Amino acid sequence: STKLKVYFKQQFSVTYKPGDYGTFEETVISNNAYGVDIPEYVGIINGNGGYVFDTWKLTKIDNVDVTEETEIPTSVTANLEYTAMWKPMPIPTITHRPTEWTNTDVTVTITSPDSEYSIEYRIDDNTDWLEYSNEFDVEQNCMIHARLAKQTNKGEEVDHEIDNIDKIKPQFNEKIVNTEKNDEAVITVKATDNLSGIVE
């Protein structure tokens, strides 16, 4: 008689989990043969607002937690579990010039520490967010709000107050002639300016 021998080739799964800040669904890639290359995650890696994807971390091998002593496989040799690691989005820097008292407009500059992000800003609280492309001027004291953006993900909002613009002339309250001599006079003028650093 002829004996038919059937050999079962073990299959393994590779799981990708969203981690603490991911909003995508856990993905399981099944039926991986022993020794094949570890399959990559091919979905969209979305996260909560203010966080961006950093890297994948191998967290379990055959349901056993990975430690510093664990030998990290370079191919599929067991069931593998990877967890997404996240990092906070950076924040922009807002500056304006001049910073001393002025009776003219001031120029606002917003910069990002990383060019992969776009910049959004708004002036005061009750305005819409605008995309920042170049420095701009403001005519009066206000609060500048800015944040970084990457697709639909928005970073932490930062604020910058502008309070050094004074375009209102001071009010003259009284004029006193102290002395007159040889067609010359010493005059003391008392003025009030509540919108600058000088009150009287």
C-alpha cells in the first residue's frame, strides 16, 4: 500500500495596533510562512489631534512581552505584535517687530521647527483660522494664535500678545506758564496717555 504523508506548514500572523493615540483600527496580517519578510502596514496611520506617528515598536512575540533582552527578529519566525508609537506635534514660534512702543503697524512672523508642517493662525478669538505663508502686518493691539497642521491633524495652539501699538495722541489737560523773560517762556504741559507706557 502507498502511504500519503501530508506536511503542515505553520503559518504566523503579524498584528499592528494603534497604541495610545492612534485612531486607526487594529490590523492583523495572517498566513505568513516561516522565514518570510515581515509584512509592512499599508493603511493610513491616523492619530489623535496634536500627535503624529513616530515609529512601530515590536511589543510581543507569541503573546510574550518584548524586553530589552529580547532578540528582535528580522523575518517572520513567530506571531508578532507591533504597536504604534506617537510623539507630540511641535509648536510654532510667534514674534513681532518692533517690540518697543510704536505709533505704526507691527510685523508678525510665525515659524515652524519642522518644514513638514503647515502653519495656521488667527487674530483674536472670534476669527477663522488662516493658512500662514508670509509675515503680515497688524494695525492695532491684539492676540495672535498659531498652530501647526498636518493634513487633518492640528497641533497645540500657542498665543502671542501684541500690546505696544499706540496710535492715539495724548490728551493735554493743562498748560502752565512758569516764567517769562526776554521774550522767552518756560511752559509746563500736563498730558495723559492711558494707552502707552506713560500714564502722565
